Amino acid sequence: MLSILRGFLILTAFLMLGDIAVELFALPLSSGVAGMLLLTLWLLLRRRLSHDLGAASQPLIGMLALLIMPGVVGIFFQADEFSGQWLTIFIALILGTLLSSLTTLWLMQRLVATLRERPHE
Amino acid sequence: MSELLLRLEGLVHTLPQRPETAIVLTLAAYFAGLRLFSWLRSPAWCPPILLAACLLAGLLALLPLDYIEYRRGVGWLTWLLGPATVALGVPLYQQVHHIRTLWKPIVLTLPPAAMLAAGYAMGIAWLLDATPTVLASLAPKSVTAPIAMGIVEELRGSVSLLMGALLITGVMATLSITLLARWGNIHDQRVIGFALGINGHAIGTVRAFDIGPTAGAFASLGMSLTGVFTALWLPLMWHFVG
């Protein structure tokens, strides 16, 4: 339990570093993402993952879906604002996502396959 | 007795404003969503997050609690999105050897894939005569929530429409990638995970971790790279075109 708390301290400290970096350099990023990049960089330099950090990050990542839920339900309460455009919105989202998923899978699969054929390039 | 009733009436006013009320409702809806999901025999077309969001919306509509109050109360929980985003650096680091061997396909796939994730939906919406506000709100639909909110504010879109778009996109990306991978005979966890992260942000990443740790790491990578890349190009492009 203390291990999770120590890991949580590290994560929150990196979130703060992210805050500072975003403010100081006027980055177009959220502080969470800036913090994540800084944490990755720090781990790469240290080449060692502490037990604490693993213990705290695993449950938090598992909770991601829960954490975005409060924002997501907002759409049910502001539906009037976009009346008359719902069909457009649904078609754009569903078709657009289907097409982009298809493109990404195809592109990545092809590029990984070329890499496999010529592994020493 | 009348005093008790009076206090009860006071409670009706104060209880909805309390953080614990918002948190209890959110967690209860979340677990009920998970229950319902396994009771429905885990349908691929309807992930637990969609069920949970509908249950939560139903609860909020029935109770004398408005959404603004709820958002204020639940802030304690949503704040955790910050450290949770930072935590994604851990699987990223753990899978760095995979990423090193695959850096070329990753670097080549990311820019077109991230641009098309926004571009297809915006193009279709534009063809169907969507208003600029709708276009701006749909643009960061494949980007993880905390970054997407920043982008949508810069483009002057609607945050709540964006959140709805994120839900639909995440669900749709998870569903279509699962089906397309099965249909196209793609079993490479790295490819599936990366596609889930680029197109399906946090919802896709949750699904990728269900598939396996490698898929999860590639999804975290795809999600974070898409977020960073989109945060950089989309506002520039938007001001250039608009």
C-alpha cells in the first residue's frame, strides 16, 4: 500500500513538472502528456523501473475508462445545441473512424511486413 | 418530527453538491456497466464504458442533480486523469525495445494516420454542411481526452460535443479494428495495438491491454504520439484554412 503511495508521489511530481514545462515554454500540450514524456525520458536515462512506480501506474491505467466517464456523459445534457446536425455528426464519426482504422491497419501491416522481408536494412 | 422533515428538505439541497454523491454515482454506474456487460455476454459492439455512460446519464437525469453540479463534485475523481496520463509512460518505457526495432513503420505510419483520423471525419462532416463549431468539435475526436479538450478550446468548438465524439470514436475504433483485424487475418499485437491507440485513444488503449501487454504498450505509444502530433498540426492547419 505504501509502495502505491510512493509511486503516486512520483507520478504526481512528474505531472507538476509537466505543468511547469507547459507554462514555461508555452507548449500546446496538456500537462499530463508533457509529464508522461518527461517520465519516459527519465526512465530511459535511468534504465530501471522502480517497483513503486509499477505498483501505482498499473491500477491508474486500468481506471482510464472510468476517469473519462464524467466528461463523456456531458453530451446527453447538451444535445439541444446541435439539434438538426446529429445525423451529420453520426455519419462523420462512424464512417470517418471506420475509414481511418482501415487505413492505419493497412499501412502499419504493410510497413511491418516490408521490415520482416528485409530485416538487415 | 417537523424538524426532521425540515432537515430532510435541507439534505435534498446540500447532498447533490457534495463530492461523495458525484463519486458514488460514477463508481456505481461504472460497476453496474461492467456487470451488465458480462451479463450480456461481452458484446463487441457495446463496450462496458458505453453502458456505464448511459447508466450514469440516466441516473443524473432522474435525480435532482444538474450536470454542472455533478461535474464540480466529481472533480476529485477526474483529476486522477492527470497522474493516469503520466502513468502511461511506464508501459511505454517497458516496451521500448519493441519500439526501437519498429521505429521506421511507426514514424512512417503516425503522421498520415493521425491526420486522416481527423481528416476523414472532418471531410465527411464538411460535405454534409456541418457548422464550423461542429467541425471544430469533431476534429480532435481521436485524441486522448485531456489533450483533445485543450485543442477544442483553441479551435472554439464545444467540449461536450467533443466528449460525445470521443466516446463514439473510441467505441467505433475498438469495434472496427477488432473486426478488420480478424477479417484481414492480422494477429500482430504491435499492429493492432498501434492502430487502437491512434484511432481509439484511451478507450482503444483499454481494449489493447485486454489483448495483451505488447498491444497495450503500442496503443499507449500510438495514443500519446497522436495526441502530441495532433496538438501541434491541427491548430496551425485550422488557422491557415479558416
